[in-house]
Amino acid sequence: MTLKLKEIIKVLENWAPKSDAEDFDNVGLQVGDPEQDIEKALVTLDITDEVVNQAIEENAHLIITFHPLIFKGLKQLSGKNRIERLVVKAIQHNIALYAIHTNLDAQLDGVNGMIAERLGLEDCKILIPKTEDLFKLKFFVPHMDAEKVKDAIFSTGAGTIGNYAECSFNTEGYGTFKPIKGANPTLGTLDQRHEEPETKVEILIQQKEINNVLSMMKSAHPYEEVAYDLIPLKNENQTKGMGQIGKLKEPMAAESFLKLVKNQLTTTCVRHSDLIHKKIEKVAILGGSGAFAISPAKMAGADAFVTADLKYHDFFLAENGILLCDVGHFESEQYTKNLITRYLSEIFPNFAILTSDINTNPVNYYI
Ligand SMILES: [Zn+2]
């Protein structure tokens, strides 16, 4: 099965919109033409020489990577460092490079969803929810057309709060307007103020839904000029953000928990703070560098926090109240490859997607 690169990108960005990425990040298509035909994709955590060689051998003209190869602007492509060399090599072999990184971290079913699944955590919630991602849409519509316009908006999936779909608040009133020269009014007469019984509808929408929702609203609305307000909110988005917190099915002793983490996340070792004496039940997780989330994890009442890249002084923050576990950066994120492959395979069951088995961890352990 052949897909256009842009079809694959659309699916990935529907799952993890680029707007969900952190400011420092550089996600999306880094090398390639969206119109390019792709017959096989290779999924990796990092792009290395070995990974590009594997793509060449396998005839995979797309590499989907978790960590972006290009972070900062490139001024030359002369091959003087690893990044330039690999970009040149990819271009020479007509291989597109696509990065899905902190935008995937932010999703409930993203990087941390995979860690939660492997550790057997239940009832997972976002540890540090995103703010400024939600908007309130208010619009005014004649009574008789209110349901039709709401149906159009709800058909996009907007208006969902947690497990409740089609949420709206409606108030009845009346609007006034005077069509003037050049108008082609659905209701009212030229140069006369018209009063119309209208419904004010309020719906909560996400940033990524804005364009779609506004175009559906305008096409279903009877008026030539639709009156609406789009207001940014400071509410927390409970489905997006950094890290997650969930519960183990059965509480367990700290040592048993470390064993579970070591086995399920396939780590050589787990660096951890002092063993705590209470049972571990509530567990916070954050794939990749997570020292910044130690306080939020403690505040959320986590008994343990599984993450990576903790420094010496970070371990002192445990203060016998939480078990801090550093499993290694690569180790904490390694199953993201499988997650991306699984997601794409469900949507494109006949498309060839290969999970690279190359270990791209730049850190080695001498034991
Ligand atoms: Zn990472």
C-alpha cells in the first residue's frame, strides 16, 4: 500500500497536534516533500547512522523519529557534524524525516500512556495539565436554527468535557441589526432596525478545533455575518499536559515496585531515592527528563515517581515521602516506538511500518 506523506502526517498530527509541542521543540516534517509517495516507514526513537542505513536497506522512504534530528536552524549542509551528515544522507536517499516529540508527550494516550500501560496503572490523569489550550465559543443564532448549528459544531467532536459529549449552555434573548447598503439579509429589511429572537450558545472548544468549528458554524448559520466571541481560557485541559498519575491494581512494597519498574521498562538499573516504608499505590510517571515534576508529583500524593535524568540533589527532594525512580532517559521512552507503530497500523492496516530494533541509546552501562 502506498500513501502520500501528507496522509501519514495528517493522521499523526490529528493524534498529537504540533501546537501541543513545547516551545523549545522542533516537531513535524523536517526533511521531505508532503506529496511524496511512501511505501514503507521506519519508526525510531533517535536518528543515527545505523537507523538511516536501515531505512536505505529496507527501502523505507520515511523515518518517523521521537527525538527530532534538527533542533536548531542549520546554516550549512556540509556534513561537518552528525546532524548535517544525517540530513544530507537522508536527502540523498530520498528519505523523509518526521519528528513527533513533546506533542506526543502531551497526550493522555501518548508516551506516558504507554509507560502507564506497561506498569499496569489505572485511572490515569494528567499530572501537570496544559492551560491556555481551551477556548469558549459564544455565538448568537435565531431560535429555529440553534439546533442545526449546534449539530454541525458537535459533528466535529467539539464540546466534549471528560466523558460528556455535546456540552453547551443556551440562553434566550433577542438581537438587533439594521441591514445597510450592500447587505443581503436572511431576515429583516434594508435600512430598518430588526429585532430577532436569538439563542446565545456557549461551547468549550480546544485550540486545535478552532478552524474546523468556525467553518462548520459559519456554513450552518443562516446569517450573512455571524456574531460570535472566541475567548481564551485559563482552565486546565484534563486530557493534555506533562506526566500522568495513576494507581497500581494492588499496592506493593517499595522493593517489589522497583522490580516491576526494572522488568517492565527493561532497564539495566533503576537509580532511586531511599526506600519508603509505606506501600506504593499512587504512581506518577513522566518519560524523559522529569526533575521539574518532582514537586507536582508530591503535591498530587504520589507514592512513587518514575522518570529520568534526575541529578544528585534531586534525590534529596524525596524526603522519605516519595520513592523517586530514575530509569534512564532512553529506557523511559523506548516503547514510544511501538506506540507509534501500533497507532499507525490501526489506521493503515495494509501499510508497511517497521519498528527499528536498533538501540539508539547513547548511554552505556559498565556493570
Ligand atoms: Zn526524550
